[in-house]
Amino acid sequence: MKETNRLLKNTGIIAIGNLSTKAISFLLLPLYTAILSTHEYGIIDYIITLSMFCVPCISFLMDEAIFRFLIDCKNKEEKSIIISNSFILVFIGIILFLVIIYPILVYVKYKYIWCLILFVISDIIATMISALLRGIGRTDAFAVYNFISSTIQIVLNIIFIAVFYWGIEGMLSAMIIGRVVATFVYIICLKLWQYIDLKKINILKIKEMLKYAIPLIPNRVSWLIINLSSRIVIMNIMTSGALGIYAISSKFANLMDMIYGFFYQSWKESSARVLQSNDRDDFYNLVYKYLKSFMYSIVLLITSFIPIIFRFLIADTYLEAILYVPILLLATYFSNISGFYGGIFTAYKDTKIMGTSTIVAATINLVLMFIIINFWGLYAVAISALIANIAVYQYRKIKVKKYVILIENRKKIIFDWIMTGIIFLLFYSMNINLQIIGILVSVVYFIIMNYAVLKLIKNKLANR
């Protein structure tokens, strides 16, 4: 199928453009954990999560709207209308943000408030440029944009943290500068101002785009509430040091999320483009089958390798973080598959389901965490996230039947859970010999479960 080839191609382009810098960033964890204390790392994680909460509310999630609406555009005139209306809304959102936050600047003496403001604005601009590039079909440019931004951030992180010892301000400054420089380069190179024309501001088009984007805000915010509420509770009930430990655990779950992210960027496009195809349902089921196998095997693969990775990458003061990684990986898996369902909902422009499901999940996460955190500590935070993500997964799985019937292999599901039990038992034994057995088992499982996909990718590369 043509769309399958497009999905594989775009996923490959995005992965190639991001994998090297993401890998280097991950390998810099020894530097960060050696120089930054658990307290400092906790504050950085807290600010980043807080900014991620602000961005959707300020931008009205125009990045989602501009991407989805540009896919349907047939010429430069239509693209200009979408881009012009999107950017004017984002500009209004940023102005309102600055007006609202001014009293906070006057009365609240938070040391890192300016870092937070600049981080939020740079993030909004970066997400808009990224969505625009994907929307106009420039997946290659999108991948290079992220590569440039990430490379600058990595280099500046090393300079600011390891050379100048700027700590928290250094790490945040590197992220801000990386995004701003990459954005400026792309505005100049692609002459993006050619797409913006104030004469094309259209109230009806703005309403249509807001109708699509606004229901997605609760979805995005609720996912962030799950992360942010966890960090707020840890920060206030436990310590910033505990937050630093949890942030390192989350890094490994984020590694899995990064792998899924390469696919998801392409999936949102392909799921929309295939709507008019006669074999749409077959395409959805084919992708669903292979995605579930691949992502679940990644859960077990990362879990089994974690003990080895920790010994080489993570400072001794952070070793407790290893205990929570498997639970967070499972939580991320259910979040990823929920995202797959979300791609189908956004393809049909039915975004209300996205918001309602994640609001329920955020509520479940917060209530459950408050109930059990005093008994189980950081385990409670990880387990709450897992249960909340399972709730979203089950809800969307039911709702997606409105558009497509996705076939489940129940025997495989049972086999997966048996393998999970084995790998987790070997992992939590904390016996290096048993953990090595776990690595061998997970590698064999990965190859068997993904043989068809690996063979397909091999054939595509050979044809290239």
C-alpha cells in the first residue's frame, strides 16, 4: 500500500534526523547526574513540566490545527490562509500570557521566573514551526530542524554546565537558545513570511480551527497534569531530591516515548491521508498489529537492559531510580497505544473524545496518588500513572470502534503478560546473573515478535 510506504519513509526520516542527537543527549546523563544535584535536577524537571502545561493554553494548540488543516490544502493560497490565521491566534495568545504574567513578575520573587517565560515562548514558536513543516509535507526539513535545535542544545549544555558551572540557568538557557536559533534559521531559509498575510485573516476559518483545537487542550493539559501533579506532590509531600530520583526514572520511560514519537509524527499524517482509501480499515489494522508488538517488546527490552545501563550511566546517588523504571515503561506503553487511537480520532476531526478521556485519567492519577503515596512513596507515583494510562487506553479502545474495528489477538496478549511476569521477576531479583538471562529472553522475544517488520525494513533499505 502506498500509505504504508509513506508511513515507513516519514518515520525513518524523522528517526534519522533525531536519533543521533537524542542518543547523545541520553548519554550525557552521567555528566548531568555528576555535576547537578538531585535537588537541581528536580527543579529543572519541574520548570520544564510547568512550561509544557502553559504552552497549550497560550497557543490554543494551533500547532495541532495548522498541521491537520494544512494536510487538506491543495495550493499555496489555501496554505497561506491556514498559516496566517494560526499565527495571528498564537501571537494574541503570547500577548495575553505576558499581560497576565506581569503581576506575577511584580509580586512573586521566584528565582527562575524569567527562564520559565522565555522557555514557554520559545517552545510555542518551535512547535508551530515544526507543525508547519510537517503540514506542508516537508518532513525532511522538520527532521533537520529538530537536529539543528538539539545539536545546539547539547553543545551549549556541555559548555554552560561542565565549563561555566551555570547549573539550572545554564541548562534552561541552552534549551531556549537552541530553539530560537533553529527557528530563526528556518524562517530565513524557507522564507516563511511569504505564507503570512494579514489580509487573509478570516473569522470563520479561525472559528473552524479553534473548534478543532480547543477540545485537544484538555487532552494535552490532562496528560501534563498527570506528569505535573506527580511532580508537585513529590515536591511538597516528599523532597526535591526525591523529585530528582523520579525525574531520572522518567528519563528511561521518555526514551521509549521518544521511539514512539518518531512513528507518531508520521502516523497523524498517514491516518488522515488514508481516510478516502478503500483499504483504510486494513491499513489501520496492519499498523495497529505491528505497532503493539513493537512497542511492547521495547518495554521488555529496555526493562531487561536497565540494570546494565544504570551501572555505566547513572551516578550512585540516583541508583534508587532503577526501581520505578519498569512500571513507568508499562505506563508509557498504554499512553502510546492511546496515542495511536488518538491519531484516528484526529484524522476524523473528532477531538472531543481526546479531552474527556484524559481529564478522567488525570483525576484518577491525582486521587490515587494522594491515597497511597504516604504508604508506598515513589512506587505510588509510578503505579498511579500506570493505572491512569490504562484507563485512557481502555476508554479510547471502546470509542474508536465508532470509526474502525481493530482486531485483537487474545492469545498473544496472554503470552505478552506471561513474558512480562518473567522479565519483571528476573529484573527485581537484583541478581546480575538472572538479569543477564532476562536480557537474552527479551532479545529473543523482540526478534520473534518483530520479525515481519524487521524483514520489511530490511527489504526497503535493500531496494534503496
